[in-house]
Amino acid sequence: MKKYEFDNEPQLLEQEGSTMRISFDVEQAIVPIPSMSGEQAGERTIYKAAVVRVPIPMKAERIVAAVIAAGGDMLKANVVAAEALFADSGCCDLTLAKNFKTAKINEYDKSTAVNEFFLNGDSMWIPREDREALMRRFEAEKSAGRTTTNINQMGRVYTLPIDTAISMMNQLEVYAADSFDCTQAHLGAVAALKTVSEVVAYDYTTGYPPKLSF
């Protein structure tokens, strides 16, 4: 998504007449200050953020549509919508609080906080369908009498003993299953909470299995 530059850190919500500006995925950057001669005269801090604007009063479907139109996917759109509406409500609505926390849990579940392992010190992830395809390849190569195989990731090639590669896929499958169960447990726990304060305080980052390293 395109990001816009700000001299000051933008707030999540800023009213602009009859519309609300929603700034999200904010990041800080240091940029050079050029002098009249073209040389660097120093540095300054700027902020970059994705921005969408929706009419007031804000509606979830309008925010989702705006984020998707700006290049975001459905998961990001739902997270932004929940966060914006939750902030606008002043945390007073239990259903809205749960929607916000649920969106954050789903976002966390899809992030590298969960979907990551290390091979020879390199960070990567293999989605389920790719793991299944690799396992079929490894089993076929082993049946053909081969003793080594390759895993290709982000232009890098890793050559491994086939038995090691099969073991790695099995461990990844167990890790992914345990992570899925943990996410579902968090979603269920949030759904069962009775107060806004409980929802706000709920920590959805706990309980996940340790990341694997091969």
C-alpha cells in the first residue's frame, strides 16, 4: 500500500470536516536535510503511514472498502476497520471490543510472529499447500533411491538429506497444527469474555509453540 509522509506522528483518527482520516501501519524514518549546496546539512525524523478517508459517521463496510481500494487485503481491511471503530467508540461497546481483539488475533496468526522458522539461520515460512507438495516430492525422490533433495526459498537453494527434509516437514506440520489450535483457543476465550476491560487486557500472544530452527 502507498504510504504518505508526515512531519509529526499521525493519530489513528483525525477528523477532516465531514470525513475521518484513518492512518495506520505507521513507521518512523530518518531522512537527510539537504543544504543549498546539495550536501547533507543534517537529518530529520519523518513518519510514514497508509491513509484512507471515510465519511462520518464511520461504518465498518466503508472502512473495509476504502482499505481494499487503497491496496490492502481483506485481513488488513478488517483489522483497520475494527481498530478505527474501537478507538472511535471509546472502548465502551463489548461487541466492538471483541471484534477488534478478534481481528488482531487473526492478524497475529498470519504474521511472522507465528508463521516463521529458521533453516541454516535464515528466516522463512512454507504454507501448508507447499508443505504438502514438498512432502510428496520428498517421498517420491526417496522411493526413486535418492538420498538428498533441495528446498528452494526466495531464490536460495538448500540441499538436505531426504530423511532430514521429511522430518523437517513433519515437525513444521505439528508446529502449524499447534499454532492453529492456540489461535482458536484465543478466539474462543475472547468470545467468552463478559466485560470490555477483560477484552482489552486479554493477551493473545501467549501459548504459541517455540519457533523451529533447523
